Amino acid sequence: MEYSTSSGSNAAARDDEEYVEVTLEIQDDDTIVLRSVEPAAVIRIDGNDVVSGFDTPAMVSASSSRSSTMRRIGSPSSSKLLRFSQELKLEAMNKARQFSQELRRLGNGGMDSALAARAMRRQRAQLDRTRSGAHRALQGLQFIANTKKNSIDAWNEVQSNFEKLAKDGYLHYADFAQCIGMRDSKDFALQLFDALSRRRRVICDKISKDELFEFWSQITDQSFDSRLQIFFDMVDKNEDGRITEEDVKEILILSASANKLSRLQEQAEEFAALIMEELDPEKLGYIELWQLETLLLQKDTYLNYSQALSYTSQALSQNLYGLKHKGALTRMSTSLLYFLEENWKRIWVLALWIAVMIALFTWKFMQYKQKVAFKVMGYCLLTAKGAAETLKLNMALILLPVCRNTITWMRSSQLGHVVPFNDNINFHKTIAAAIVIGVVLHAGNHLVCDFPKLINVPKSTYDLYMAEDFGSKKPTYLDLVKGREGVTGILMVIFMAIAFTLATHWFRRSKVNLCKPFSKLTGYNAFWYSHHLFVLVYILLVIHGHFLYLVHDWYKKTTWMYLAVPVLLYAGERTLRFFRAGLSSVRLLKVAIYPGNVISLHMTKPPQFRFKSGQYMFVQCPAVSPFEWHPFSISSAPDDNYLGIHIRQLGDWTQELKRVFAEACQPPTYGKSGLLRADETAHKSLPKLRIDGPYGAPAQDYSKYDVLLLVGLGIGATPFISILKDLLNNIIKMEMQAESISDISRNSYQSTESSDSYRNKISPKKTLRTTNAYFYWVTREQGSFDWFKSVMDEVAELDQRGVIEMHNYLTSVYEEGDARSMLITMVQALNHAKNGVDIVSGTRVRTHFGKPSWKKVLSKIGTKHANSRIGVFYCGAPMLAKELSQHCYEYNQKGSTKFEFHKENF
């Protein structure tokens, strides 16, 4: 729709004739919405007229494309339309007059060329938008995150907040953020409030419910153009239709504050200049709405996503196809087969263990049924003795899963193919549960059942059946309890009850809040020290097993037979650890304390210390505690000439360790993270460390898989950093060897036999099976990326073949598409495209915002690597472990690609 205005009878012949382009939108409810009123400029270039229906830089001040000029009318009628058109014409004339004055002010010099260039650039941008995926923008620039599908329910929630916060029927300015659900980004919400107020041509510090509904309608408008205009208005505070570099800087600082990106606030000026450089090549000093829109829509182009969009949809269609043709019986059989395939190692070990316990219980049960004591004590005696036999077995077996050196050696042997050594701690806990049941049955039947029967039996019956075992005098209940058998048994029950209780998840992880001084009963220290009570338990167990009421022949007292080998093996392990730790003295090379309370330690590597990526070691710091040893994953690679670990402060020991090292460290130098002290003179003042290891972990078997998916949460990325470095080192070695062989083949004049002999000599003994690795690191703090910055840059630089794909996810930033992170996403895209560096992590690896969609991640990898064996390794919180395990289970039933899930256990 166009209106032409003139101020005289010969206006049509004047060169400054003014055109206005008006855009209206008729909605389904018969309301008319004014979307834009834009002067259409006529610019002369070399005698030719260029009629632009788009905003030029000068045009922006005259533009009323902002939604603040939007007026709504009810059902269309002739009078209302006429009145509306008159108002529209009057406003258009005013805007056109302002535009004409602006053009005259600018003159016809070099500025005309800049204006023409920008006008042509905007025309191309609008054409590109019609051809591109502009529909993707509908999902972006959301002001309200996680808005409910039902808009009525969402408004009802806001309305409920209004009723709680309103005073005298009005919502005050300071409460606006909380009312609309943006409490965590209050400053951003208040800027939004100011922009919406300016659109209504009012300045107020409180609004009514009707005005709140109007604000809410605009915030949640499904039109991308409308939401973009609101964001533009937030930046354009003086309402001249222009955004200057200073305006961009202010909104960047606001967005960085809302997303807890303190470093980005410090660099706001630099990144504001970057945006202006990209969007204002004409050097006019400001940008317009359409330029902001262009940058937003071209974000994906700058980021250059590595994921092919067809992967997810293709995998989804395959999965749906597989499910569509499966009946209930087929699905059940598939699930059963998958369960057996995934758990057959656990099943046969547990089945054998349970079968042995049943056999021992039955054997002892039947044996005592033949004894005369059965006629007095009955089945209580049989149950107690059967349980006692299983206790002997389990008290022996429970030591084997914690013989770490033996487990580490055996997991690399052929036995590792049939025994699930990765579940050693779980098996240890399972045996402990069986011991609890055995103690209840054994002690309970003795104390509650057969002892009372014995003391209440008639004297004649006692003399006939029991005098040979208990003496001529019938014992009292106290006599039975205070005897050597009773005292040792009761003490064992007490010690085991203490150790088992403090080893539970609630106490070990300090989930139980106890008042002082009982608070010391929670945490790792309480678990560690209480477990040493088992030294006394085993001594008492041997004594208890020797003095038995009903067994008198030494060779029938079998307790020591069960315990001999496991106890000697475990004692040997502890002795080995003690002497090895004394020999493995290390000298610290580098200490760094990073944001997030993480300590990085680089130390000399003892000559005898050989490890695999993914393994861990125990560390002791005598300055903190001469007794405590704590396990930490090794973050350095086997080929590195040092040992590296990263320790996060989570408990008393790590807190004290940080304090000790902080005292010995220097303040950070400019441009470096952490507290560093690597010079030789500092080594004398640094605390001493002792190490023990290495010990096996699930991640050390990464080389057995075709493809790797490594998922680390926070400090859980540590073992995977070692794997990435080791994988990269192996790739570089293979490439160097291949180049050497190729050079020899081309340049050598040796005989064929000699050339083949040389090739066999330098070729690797074992071909690298892993072809691709995908690393996903999810963390909450921006400073976390400093922990492994150098490693990630090294991998990104040296991995020329694209074997390793890395993804960083920062959960403290609002997800991509949220208005609070939109500008940060734009800057991130621009800087990565121009400089190859991510503004959040400071590395070459891009940082995504929010949490990954693990279903899409597995779908993409599974489709890209069909018929492959993919190892999924996870280290982090238990909740995500369940989710990843479930996704692996689901995808394994739908195709030929197999995901094998492993998680770290400490």
C-alpha cells in the first residue's frame, strides 16, 4: 500500500517527491495490525533512479517500522477504516517530511554512494532471506524460555504472579522480572520493560493487569519480525532507528551479565567493534534493523556446523521404520536378547556366586540336621549354620574386588573377556549386602531362637543330647553370650554395623546433616577410617571360627581355610602399595589453581610408572594428611614426559590441599590463568606428594572400539583428555611412519626384499582400530575451559584429518534461541569465522549453549558410522549415566550399530 503526498499543485513534478510504503497485516480475528511505515527513497546514481523500498541509514530515523506505532482496531467497518487511514496518512506524511530533511542534510557527496551501497546490500539481504531457511528463525529470539505449549496456561501463571506481587492493582517496575519468570536475569527484564513502555509512548514505573497482558502478548508473539523489533528497541533507547557501537557494547554487557560471562563483559568493547565491522562496512557509524536480522539468520553459516542436518532425520526415519514392523512378542524377544548380550558376563558370575552360596547353605543345613543338637535347637540351628557357611565364603570374596593391582593386571589378560572387572566395586557392594543378610540370619537365629531353646530344654534332655558339647552344667543365656563365641560374634556385629553404615551413599557423600560433633561421621574420611575396623573383624572372625560349640576337630573348623588366600593376597597388595609409594617419590614441575577451585599438578614420572590413558592413581600429600590416599584420573598421555592430574575441591581433604598449594604459589602473571609457580627455586617450597598406581578403569579399553563417544561433566572430562592426547599421538605416529615408508619406497634404490624388511621394521605392531572420536564436555562455569585449554587447542590444530570432533557445552548460558544469549551467539559466530577462536572458551573448539540433546547426538553418530562398534564412555553425575545408558539400550535394538556404555566408578 502506498500513499503519495504533495504540498502544492505542482508537487508531482518536484524532485523531492515523497513516497511511503505501508505494511498491514490482517489477522484471523479480523484485526488489522500496522507492521511498518517506511519512506521509499529515490536516489540518483549516474543519472539513473534507484527506488528503494528498504531503509537506508538516513531512512531509519524516519522509519516507523518499529512495533511501537502498531495500532489495532476491532471488526472492520467503513468508518473505522477511514479513520484509521487518515491517522496513518498523517503519520506517514510526518515521517516522510523528516526523511526528506535528513536527505537534504546529508547532501549529495560521498555519503550518497554509501547510502546507495547500503540500500543495495539490504535488497540483496532481503532476497537472500526469501531463499534461505528463514523459517528457522521462528525458533530463535525467544524472550521467555521454556514457555508452555498452552499459551493460556503460561498467561495464567503470569497472572497468578501478578496477584501475588501487585500493590493496589499495579505491578511495580522492580517486580516485572519475577512476574514474567525472568528472576535470574532481572536487568535484562527491566530493559525489556523500558522498551515496551517506549513503544506505548509512555514512561511509567508500574503497570496494570491489562497493560501486563499487552506486554506479555508482544513478548510471546509468534512473529519473528515482531520479536526482532522488540530486541532492536531494547538497544535503540533514543528511538532514532539506529544502533551505534556504544549501544551494542551496552547490550553485550547486559547479555553477558545475564549469562554469568564475566570475561565477556571485559571484552564487550572489542566485540562491539567486531559487530560494527561486519554490519557497517560503509563506515556510517550505525546499523539498522535489517542488518541485525541478517546477522541472526546467517549465524549457522558462520558457525559452520559439522553435523549434517540429514543425519538426525535419516536415523529417526530408520528407527521408526524398525519399530513399525515389530510386534509385541518380537520386541520382547529383542529386548531379552539385548539384555543377555549386554549383561552375560555379570549374569554368569552372579549365577555362579549364588549357586555356590545355595550349595554351601544346603550342605551345612543337611549336615547339622543329622546332629543330635537338631533335636533340641531345631531348624533355628540349621539356618544359623547355613548362613554361617555363606558368611565364610563372602567374607573371603569381598576382599578380591578391592585387590586393585590384581584387578588391573587381570583386566588386561584373557580373563578380561569373560569376567566383568569393570564392575568390581559393584560386586564388592553386592557381597556386602549378602553379608548383612547372612549376619542377620546367623546372629538372629542364635540370639533369638536356638539359645532360648537350649536354656529352656529339660535337664534330662540336655544331659542326653547337649552335655557333650556344652558341659555337664546347663548354661544360662548370659553364659552363652559372654563366652568367647558370643563376645567375638557381638563385637563383629558392632564393628560391621559401624563400617557398613558409614559406607552408605548418604554418609559417604555427606547427604546426612548431623549436628556437631557428629558431623565428622559423614564424608570420605569417616568411610575410610571406619573401613579399617575390618582388620579387627577378620581377627575376631578367625577366633570366633576356632571356638565353636558343636565342632571340636580342628580340620572341621574351616573359617581359616576360606580366608587364608584372600587375606594374604590383600595383605600383599597393601604391602606392595606401601613400598611402591615410598619408592615413587615425585617432584612437582608445575602447579596451577584455576577458576572453579581446580588444581592442576604436573609432576615427574617415575621410570617404573607405566600407564594407559583412562587409568587413575592414588595421591597422598603428607602436608595435608599422612594417612589419606585419594584416587584421581590421570590427565596426561602415556607418551608425555610428566604425570598430570586435575583435582577439584569437593571435600575437606581437597580444600586443605588447595590451601597448602595456594600458600606456595605466586599470583598469576598477566594473560595467564591460575596461580603458577614453575621455576626451580619454587620447588623447595612446594608440598611433597606420594603416588600409587596406576589402576585400571573402564576408559582404558577405548582402543577396542571403532568409534568413541566421550562424555565428561565438569571435572569428569579428565580421563578423556588423556585419551584424546593419546589418540592424537598415535595418529601422528602412524602418519609419520606412513610418510617414512612412502619416502623409502620412492627414493630408495634398495632391493625389494630390503625395502619390505625396512617397512616391517618401522610399521606399528598394532594397527589403530579407532577411526573417530567425539568428545562432549558439559560444564557450568566459563572458567572451566581454562583447565584443558592448551590440550584442546593442540588437538584442534594437529588433527588435520578430522578424526577427533570436540564440543563444549556451557549450561550457565541460556540456550541458543533465547533473546538473552542471541547477541552472544552472534559475536561467537563472527569471531569464530574470522579468527577461528571461540569467545567463551578461548579455544578453537566452539562452545554451545545449554545442554546437548543426547538422543540427537547418538542418532547422528549411529547413522554416520553404521555397522560400527561404538564405545560410549561417561564420567560425571549418576543421573546422566542413566539417561545415556537408556539411549544406548534403545538404539541398539533398532539397527546394526552397537553402542556399548561404560561409566567411571570411584
